[in-house]
Amino acid sequence: MTHQSSTNQDKTKLKVCGLTHLDQIQELISMNVNFLGFIFYEKSPRYVLNHLSLEEISSIDHQGKVGVFVNESLDKIIETAEKAKLNFIQLHGDEDENFIIELRKKINIETGIIKVIRIGSEKSEVKGKPQQTINSQPSTINYLLFDTDSKAFGGTGKQFDWNILNEIEIPLPYFLSGGISEENINQLNILNQKPFALDINSKFEIEPGIKNIKTIKVFKDMI
């Protein structure tokens, strides 16, 4: 593995999620976007298999291909990850410790696992819950991702209270998601532990799955 300069290593990385079009994906690759997110959740308006085949995704030459799964079966995740040549598996549902341990045993050792911690808006709902969820994660995950809780499992364009992240211990590098935009990027200063990467989606779209490449470029230059 080549060592990046400390400047590149410290710079917050960028993940663009909900991709559905090859021409846009190529534009993002040429902009050096670090992670490309593909949603394999049929109920999502950005369900990638409505637009691209597993073969087309596998042929995308990028080291940061992330497959997003919500309460999917173990076999289906493994099969999809292999056929699409995914570099990361993002678990966005209610997958428990045993599920993740089994997944780690069965997938390629080099495939990273990102576990999503969904954070609600009700104070009573939030108190102590994110920490409990983090503490129950197996050591086999590589990253956490904090997102706004919703029945649709993400893509809300809504921001949760980032102050919550200062009240918990975060033992792994994490992705920050949920309504991130040019308007609230400056609020990152409140965070004691900075995110490893920002995960953007619905705020940078013309319509679900069609990204506004121009605004993504402006945003990338800001981070």
C-alpha cells in the first residue's frame, strides 16, 4: 500500500451515494471522488439495478465502490459484492453482531465493512442509544457511518444534531451523512472528532439518482 502525503491523509474524504449513471460516475472519478455509493435496496428511488447491471458496476475502475444494503440476506450481499466487485459493504439496516461476524467470515478479506448508526431527532430516543449501538458492534467492522434516522433508511436530506457526536466515544474512523450541504459544511468545526469522510446524496441531485456534478465539484473544493 502506498503512503499518501500527510496532507492527503488528513483531508476529509468524499463519498457520493445513490449513483445510477455511468457518465456521471466517470465524471466523479475524474474529480478524484474517494467513494462511489451504489444502493442495492429495492425500495430506494436510487436502486442501482434499475439502471446498471452488476457487470457494468464491476467494470468501473475505482477502489472505493461501496454497496449499500438494508436488511438484505447474507447470501445476496456476498453474491452482489463478488459480481459487482465492491470494495466496501455498507450495512444500513438492523444487521446485528452475529450477522456482521458471519459476513466478515464469508467475504473477501480486503472488502471493508461500514456499519451505519442511525440517529433520531427525539431527545428521549437519542439519549445513550448511539453509544449502545456502537458498543455492540463487532471488531470486524472497519468504519462507522452516522446518518439521520428515517423509515426510508437514509436519503432524507435532513441533518441530525451533530452535537450528539461530541457526547459519544467513536472508536473508528467514521463517515458523516444526512443532509450535508454547502450551507452547513462550516458546522463541522463543532465536532471534536472530525469525520474520515463526508457522504453526500440527495442535496446534490437534480432528481433521485441524477447528480448535480457542478455543485459536487464546488462542494469538494470546500472540504
